[in-house]
Amino acid sequence: MRDDAHALRTADPQRIARPASVTSTPATTAMKKTTPWRTSYQRRLFFSDFIALVWVVFGTQITWFGFGDAAVIISEDHRFNVVSYWVFSALLIVLWMSALALGDTRSHRIIGTGATEYVRVADASVRLFGLIAIVAFLGQISLARGFLLISLPLGVVVLLLERWLWRQWLVAKRSQGGYSARVLLVGSESSVARIARELARAPSAGYQVVGACLPEGRHLEAVPGTDIPVFGNVDTIDRALAATNADTVAITSTDELPPDKVKQISWSLETGQQHLVLAPSITDVAGPRLHTRPVSGLPLIHVETPRYSAGQRLLKRTFDIFVALVCIIVTSPLLIVIAAIVKWTSPGPVLYRSERIGQHGAPFHMLKFRSMRQDADKELAALLLAQGTSTQPLFKVKNDPRITRVGRFIRKYSIDELPQLFNVIGGSMSLVGPRPQISAEVALYTDSAHRRLLAKPGITGLWQVSGRSDVGWDEAVRLDLYYVENWTLLNDIVIIFKTVKAVLIPGETAR
């Protein structure tokens, strides 16, 4: 690859203003030799979706009607037509598969990361059953309500589980460098380096940077500060694609690229085989806040200001109360047992009341099962000073000597956090939110970090499911701000499920 890069830097640049449909390029030839991982993965999803729906639909039919020849009755002009449920079930599977296809649920743009794939699967399924209900009502078709009421939710759950399992497989493949788009970055040195770092944060998204073309890149071996090889300038993109076997061109900045040049790059790519991505400078903004609006040929990207409507606040509060009550009821035997063990194994109160800073800077008392010896707070300053982290607003003591034997166990599995469910009921905390911190930590906040206080602190949060104790302060702030500015109920549900997984399989980062 280095030899290819050197050859490109020393060769005369070739213009690429011709459309790919007219003339084949070296990149085109290289792309035809590569394994079409997108098509392969979509085919896997197609067949597994089909198997899942056959199992759900025919399984529900057999459970509801047995193996007999039950029939759908169609009334039209007082004449009755009979259709076997075996035929109806087969037709339902075909329609369901068609709905998933029309809903673009297997697009390579949404697989591997984010919740869009799951949302589309659920949305396509609900729309199909809504259409069936309307047609049945208007056509006076007598369908067994139980059959439909079981098929829809069961089918959605099985499809989502099947897609989740495939995603775990895909993420594992991508962690090994497979099933990923090979990306050639085009733009200034700083923008290429920044986008490369952001893509490296999320290997599950499936973007593997293999090279770069810089406006001034003719005399550079690699992008400064990175190990990304430079393959000439923007006039040698077609040859760089061939040398790197890249299938995606990502424009990281357009300051030195005229609009006509971007169009020429687009024209040179083979339809369906090579892709063009525009990577704007804005980061940490989620999909619900982004809207694209074409105006006079300009793809304007609108970024909505973060805000919580009254309906969103009510929805989040209702969800918090309901889930917290259910959790308290379910875990009540465990709460009693842990309380007795804490009281029996070490002197001091069962619950530890710690003053924390909540929403809008209001202090509150957070409840936890006591996992340290009595008066442990008085030792914190000396331990942080000895550790050299007293000036960082994330007061964590490594190998903390204050933790009791029982405390070490309940902290590892986050059992000590369970009393915070009562904080949620009282309204001082939420199930999901930024990490609640003490006033001494908040005093060290920068202006951007203060935005964490716009939301209620949570029992769990985005940073807790992204590495727990191993997440540094800067990364914790970035994750919390992302959560605060891009909140959705679906994200809360995803974080809760990830928290359950992190608690059951804590690993080495939990302490």
C-alpha cells in the first residue's frame, strides 16, 4: 500500500470528470473482484426473516386452530367464500416479507449500529397489520382476532431478536476488520484526522479508513498525527480507489473542493458498488435533530436546538415511575436480604445518604446500600491527593481501601444502586441520565460540562454502559452531553437493556 501511495504521489494527476456510466475506471475493475459483503449480509437477513415468520405465523395458526382445515370467511353480497387459513398464513408471510422489503429494513446504511433498523422492522410490521385490519373491516372478512393479536407482537419480537443476533455476529466480524466499508477520506489534513478518529470510536458502524487524498497531499507519506497513508491529491481519487480497494469516498471538508469537483467525484463512482459520503464538521448530534432540506440544489442540513417538550417530560416521568415501581416490587426480597447482610457484616447504617447535585444544580440526597466503612468520606481527599486525581471532576479511587468485603461484591454487580429506585419515585433522579456528582466535582466543571445539569441524574446512563469505571472524564462528559442533547425514550430503553447486560456480565471495568 505504501508503494502504491508513493507511485500516486509521483505520477501526474488524472482528471476524473467523466461519468462512470460512460467509461470504466481502474477502481471499477477492482470493485468487481471484491466480495459484496452488503449483498451477502442482506441475503442472510432475508432468509432468516423468512424462517422467523414461517415459524411465527404457522406456529400461531397451529396453536390457535390445530392441524385442522380452518377457514377465513369472506362475505360479499350475501354470498360466502371460504379460504383456508393455510393459504391465508402463506399470503401473510409473503405480505410481511414484502413490507420489510418496502420499509428498507435491510439497507446497509442502517445495519450494525443505531436503533433505526429495529424501528423500521416494527414500523413495517404494524403498518401491515393495520392495513390488514382495514381491508378485513371494509371487505367484511371474518378473521380470528386471536390469531392476529398473537402473530403481530410475537412476530415483531422474534424479528427483533433475530436481527439483534445477526447484529452481534456483524459487530464481531467488524471488530476483526471484515464486513466494513473501506473508506477513502478526502479533505484537509485536520478534517481527515478528526473524521478518522470519530470513525475509529465506533468500529461497529462499519467504516474502515484505508487512505486519504489531500489537496496538498502530494508530498506527504501519511496524514499528520495518524498512520493513514496519503494517496496523492484530489485529482487522483480514481487511482487511489483502485490502490486501496476502497468502496466509499468520504468528503471531510469542501473548503478546497469546488462544487463541480464534488460532482465529478460522484460521477466517477460505480452505481451500487461505490458510495459517496459527505461528513460535515458537526459531531455528537443524533438523527432526530437532523433534517435535510434541499433548496435550489443545496442540501441544507437543519440542526434543531435541544429541547424537552411538555409531552416528552411527561413521557419520561411516567416511564420512570412505572419501571421503578415494578423493579422495587420484583427486587424487594433482594433488598431485604442485602440490607440484613450490610447491617450484620459491618458497623454503621444500612443506607448511605450522599449529597449530590441534581437537575439545574439543585442538591439532593442520593440513597445507596453502604459499601464502605463508616466515615469513609473523611478519607476521600487524602486518597485522591495520593493518587494524583484530586483536580479531576471524576472522583474514583483505584483499589479503594475503604470498601468492605460485602461492599466489593454489591458494587461489582451494582446492587448497591438499587435504593436509588426510591430517588426515582421521589423525582430527584431518573432511571437514565448523567452520573450524579458531588458539589466538589461540579465545582470543577467547564462551561460545556455544566450542560449535564439540564437533565435529571440517572441510576444508569450512556457512559455507564460504555466502559463503566474505565471511562475517562472527557469521554464521560461527551457521552453525557450526547445523551442530554439527543434524548429519546427509545434510547432510554436501549441503555436500560445494556445496563442489565453490564450488571449480569460486569467484566473487569466494574468496581
